[in-house]
Amino acid sequence: MSSIAQLGHKFVQGISCYCGISRSLCSNSTTPFTNGFRRIEKYLIGYRKCSNSNLVFDKPLAEEEILDSVNTSGRYSDNDDKYDDGDCPFDNVFSRASFVRNAKLGANEALKVLQQDGPGFDTKSALDSLDFKVSGLLVREVLIGILKSMNHVNRKRCARLGHKFFVWSGEKESYNHTVNTYHLIMQILAEADELLEMWELVDEMTGKGYPVTSRTFNILICTCGEAGVAKKVVERFIKSKSFNFRPFSHSFNAILHALLAAHHYKLIEWVYQQMLTDGHQPDALTYNIIMYTKYRLGKLGQFHQLLDEMGRSGFPPDFHTFNILLHILGKGDKPSAAVDLLNHMKEVGIEPSVLHFTTLIDGLSRAGNMDACKYFFEEMINYGCEPDVVSYTVMITGHIAAGQLEKAEEMFSEMFNNGKIPNVYTYNAMIRGLCMAGKFEYACLMLKEMESRGCNPNFLVYSTLVRHLKHAGKRSEADNVIKQMVEKGHYGHLHEKLKRYRRC
């Protein structure tokens, strides 16, 4: 932190000639707004390869994806996999629509059969009796349906049903599993911590000649890392000749990208050294991931060296580099240097975006400088960037942390006036602020309001409200919140954790 205090207007000059910069990262708290670099990490993970082979950032993530600090990469996305070749031999739009409709109807029937699985029920025969053709789309719909229904309570059963359907469908003469369906069943097994079965599927894939891709690695590292075998997984992929690492420029970038998502910072350093030893040169994605990692590990001097090296290697600071630097300036409470950096960004052809301003405001709010936050929030609008839900939520959270409930309420009302609908993190900040001010009745009403607006509370919201109620000695009110949570079928497996909260 001492190096942050020494930084001022010379910062921008340092960027221009790639001189050294050394500052500390944010706190290690796990809550979304006390760990601002989660947002930066999400955007680093958003790199994709475009048609001209340059790595660029894909479209902005939704606000809930940016702020959610739990499980950054493991959950399956509908955008990851498209229809399998040969699945859909359409002659026209009508046959295409018919194929998709029949596949979805068949998937619903299969899911109904799987739900009946149990002692005395022949699931395989019941599936055989269904009158539909097994296709890649149908199998995909069934596995996604199982994956989306998984929770802490039923995950083992879901994994068993998913694997049973996977085996059954794979035995059909006119159908062969694809890499995408293997990834789906692997994801289901990963959610259930069925590591042995998951590895058996990897061996089965390679035995059939299927390519092992960066997504395969991503699923494995996010699961096996928790089991303490992350380095072995990495070594296997580095040595594998069948590893298809698209859309990345080389296998090491694919591995670094996945390790970043899994927060394996120490392992990122080791892989980077292996990469250099093997003669691979870092590109913009590599530098941003490694610089981010060095800051997460508190190795400020090495960040300084990498920023210099990035420029000397022909990779000037890009969209993501500036985002990291703006957060650092915010966290170091250096608003004047941030103004200079924003101006410098425009000079080098990078227009500051809502993300850049929000990242800066987030850092400044945690530094306690709400006056600067207000200034940059207004500057964001002056730059032609319309504040989004995340921007408002960062401001509201900052005001709450500063004990400025009235200003947070004003910002909350402004959101609605500007057509922005609060998300679960916005409501959590407001509920926390109301509780801190002793307005518990209003906090409980806020919980009901968010539900009436179609915003389902997550466990963080329930936890915040119950904890503050119990700390204030309002045990009956806290018990009512827990009861409502369980009755709605939300987080039933975690309600014992809420009951353990004690009055201070």
C-alpha cells in the first residue's frame, strides 16, 4: 500500500512509457462488493477469439454474472454448445421448427420418466417405450434439464439419473454422443462431486477419439482443484497431444484462463513458467492474467515488471489492463490520477466504458471517498455512458458502508426513475443499510418488495436479514424469516446455518 500513497499525476506518464507501477489489490472478502476484483476477473474470463485471430472481449456480461462471486465458471451456459452436426437435417424453416418442437417434447417425456426412477421401477424399459427419436438436441435438453434442477439436496440422485440416461441414449443405434454431451454429463457429475465417474468419462472420450478441449479442462480443474489434484490435471493437459485448446492461441492460454476462473493463482505462476520454458511468448491475454495474479498474490514488484514487459513486447495496455489500473487507483484513493488515466485512455483510442467508471467507483467507495464516487458517477454520464444496475448498486453499497442511508435511499429511488430494476445485490445492500439503522420493519418490508417484483432473494439476503435481527435480539422476527424461506423452498439445506446465528 505504501507505493499507492506515492502515486499521483505521474501515473499517466508512467503508463505512456511503461514504467513501473506497484499497488496493492483489494481485500480478500468473499462478498461481491468488498472484493471488487471479482468483477475484473469476470471480464478477463470473457476473452474470446475473433475471426482475425486477435483476442478481444466478448459482449458485456449481465450484471448478475459480473457480481456473483460463487462458482465463476463451472455452470453450463446455453451459449456454449450449438446443435450437433447431422442432428438437424432441415430442408426449410418448417421442418426445423418441427424438429426442435419434437425434441423438446421428447425431452420432457424423458424427464418425467426419470423422475419416477426408484426401487421396482424399470427406468430403461420406460424410456424404451417412449415414442421418440434420440437426437443430439433431445439428449442435450434432458441433460440441461437435470443440471438446472440440481441442488445441494438432490445432486447425487440427479447425477445418477443423468448418467443412467446418458448410458441409455448412447446405446441407440442411430445416435452417437458428441463432445458437447460428454461435457454436459461431466458437469452434472462435477456438481455432485462424482470425480471418479467424471474421470472415467474423460478416458472414454479419448478412447473414442474425441478431442479433449479447453472446456473439458475447465470442468475438471474447477472440480478436481478442490480435491487437491489440480497440478496433476494441469500436467496431464500440458503433455497431452490431443488437447484441442481453441479458441485460444495456444494450450497455455487455455489453461491459464481456466485456472483464473478457479482462482488457482499459485498454479498460474507455475504454468506461466512452464509456458516460457517451452518457448511460448505471452500475448495480451497472458499478460493481463499474470498481472492480475501477481496482484492477487501481493507481488507488487513483479506486477511493475510485467507492465513494463507488456509494453516492450508490443502489447500496450488494453481495455482490461486499464480496468485493473483504474480499480487500483480507486482503492488507493487517487481520484486526480484516475482523471488523468481516463484522459489518457481516450488519447490512445480506448473510450472509457460503464465498466471502467464502475470499477473506479467501486475502488473509491471502499477507500471511503464517496465525494469522488459522486464526481465520477456524474462524469460517467457526461462521457455518454448510461449508468446500469451495477453502477447504481456500487454507489448504494458505498453509501451504506459510509453510514449514509438517506443518500443510498435517494440513489435507490433514482434507479427506478431511470428505468433500472434493482437486482438481488441492490436489495441486499438496502436491507443491510436499513438493519444497520435499526429500521428492521422496513428491512422486512424490503424483502417482501423484492419478491413482489420478481427478484428472488438469495441466501446472502436471508443471511443478512436474519443475522442483524438476531444481533438486535429480535429472535422471533428472525425465525419468521427463516420459516418463510423454508416454506418457499429456498435454501432449505442451509436453514440450520441461519439458526446458529447468535445475538452479539
